[in-house]
Amino acid sequence: MNIIRTAACGTLESSDALITVAPGDGLQISIQSVVLRQFGAQIEASVRDVLRELEVTGAIITVEDRGAVDCVLRARCETALRRAAKEE
């Protein structure tokens, strides 16, 4: 999947996450979370799984998490990526 524009999905409400995707060289992932110490590694692993499944090799990903469960993180990430690639 080729990321061609900036796109986002989600909100900053409690139990949700806002994920922003922008074109970039290589993969850069930035995570801000209220549960970063406990679940930071799992959040990053989930984002990387979605990137791998969609075959994304170049993107800047920003995750602003407010305690979202894993399935929400994955859905938000996939939707943001598809929007950034114009695959809605």
C-alpha cells in the first residue's frame, strides 16, 4: 500500500485513539498514551501488525491513545492507512 496523503481516524475521547498517518520514508511510529508504561509495547506491536498486513513500508504514524482496546487500535490504524492511500 502506498501512502500518498495525510489522513486520520478516531477521537481523543476516553477509551478511543486518534491515529494520524502521513507519507514518509521508512516507518516512523510515535505513541502517546495514558497507559504507555503498561501497554506501550503492545500498542506498537498492534500498529506494526496492521502495517505488515497492509504491506505499508513508508509512513509516519502518530498514535494518541486514551485507553483504547486492541481491536479499536487496529481498526483506527487500518482506516487511517486506507484513507491515506485513498482506499476508503
